[in-house]
Amino acid sequence: MPSCSTIVVTYNSGESIVQCLQALAHEDCEIVVVDNASQDETVAKVESLGEGIPLQLLRISRNLGFAAGVNHGVRAATGDVLLILNPDAIAEPGAVSELMRCMEAQSASAAGGALLNAGGDPDRGFAFRRLPTLASLLCEVMLVNQLWPSNPINRRYRCLDADYSKVQPVEQPAGACLAITREAWEAVGGMDAQFAPVWFEDVELCKRLRNLGRKIVYCPAARFSHAGGHSVGKLSFRDRQVFWYANMLRYAGKHFPASNVLTLRAGITAGMLLRSLAALLGAMPKDVPRGKAIAAYREVIKAVWARSSQS
């Protein structure tokens, strides 16, 4: 079996990193932890584990974002297969070895494992998806998916009707648990660090792999429990909105025709106006004051049109 390196990028991940690394200690896989200038106890916890768990800890002096952190870790890793794993993704016994076996058996360039929700079931709509289209993104930004989650575009995009018990080719496994051969990684040039600090970097990596005709598979026997959003949840509501939509537009700018990018930009603007109206009527996001919600939506509009002047 090819040699393996697991890349774990941390940012204020003290709540989850110990369990993640302890689970990886039982796998035959090099561990590389890249810390993106955490302000909590993450580094201290990793260093305390280092005595019993062989690992490399790479410390970055400022938060460069997830993609840049992964790229940094890959340069220090030695494995033939690179497993990108979130700190809140906890491998079940044998999960990493199973992922390696599945990739080899399927002659795949990349693979994702089964990310399990709190109930122990595969996280439908998240573990893997199809690559975004203009229609699927418009349904998201224009509140169609929120009002009609079972619409056919959303069901297809999120693969809600897929059989999660079967090995199968997929377009985009979640970056929370994404294995890729070093050869394929080098062929596409790694992650695009411009998708900073987070979101769409894993989608865009898979898009470039698919453009090269590379095979990506889902491996259900490789099971990882996944809490989700451990670092993202610490971002302000405003930052979550701006980073998500700005990187969505960056993805579109790289892979959609210019006319589609303009349509998406207009759709995001309309979606922010709809959300602002909903906030005025009392339908605010949970635990977000009306004024902060509307201000965040206004910042999104400014951000997406600022990108227009830069392109």
C-alpha cells in the first residue's frame, strides 16, 4: 500500500485536536499538524501529545487560511497519499487504512470517507456533492433551498438521493476528509491559497482534478465522526457571510463564463436584499441582532461588486 501523510490544519482547535490526533495515532500514517496562529491552547495540546504520538508541528505566525495551511503541510509531508483532515474529524479504528485500500482498489486520484453526523449516519448533502453550477448556486443565494430544500436542483447538487453505503465515483468530497495522491496533487498544483481564509478551496481543487479527467471516489467503509464548523463557528456573522460569498464568486470567476459570473453577482445581491427584508420583518439568523445581520448583508454586496472592479 502507498505511504500516507495526514495533514491537519488547526486554528483555535483546542477543543477537538486531542481526540483527532489520538485516533490517528493508531493508523500507519505520518501526521503533520499545521497551526495557523491559534490563540487558544491548540499548540500546547499538540506539543503535549508529541511525546507519545510521532508528529510534525508546523507553526505559522499569522492565519494564512486553510488552503495555504494545507499547501504548507504538504511540502513537509513525505507520503505518496495526502489525507487532508479537519481537526474535528475523528477517524474510527482502521478508517485511514480503509481509505488507502479503497483508493488503490479503485485506481482513484482522490477519495473521501464517510463523514458521520452526531447520530452516526453519513452526513447527507455534505460528505460529497456534485460540482457547483450556476443554477445550484443561484438556488442557494436566492433562498430557494431554504424555502424548498427538496427542489430537484438542490437534490441533484447535494446528492441527496445517493446510496451512501456504496463505493462510487463522486465529483467533490468534502475537504474535511479528502485524500489525494501526491502525483495528482502536483499535477494540479495544490490548493489555490487565494480562497482565504476558508471555503471553496476544496471544491475548486476537485474541479481542477476533474478537468484533468482524474477519478474521485467515495469510500463508505472509511468512517470519520465529524462535528463540523469548529473554527468557522468562531468567526463573526459578518465574516462568515463575506468569506462564503466572496469565495463562491472567486470560484465562479475561475470556472464559469463571464456572463454567468455577472448573473451570480446579481443573484447574490438580490439574495442579500431578500435577507435584509426578512431581517426587517423579524426573521433574523439565530442569535444575530437585526442591525448586525443587515450590516453583514450590506458588506457582502460591497465585497462581490468590489471583485467586479478588480477583474
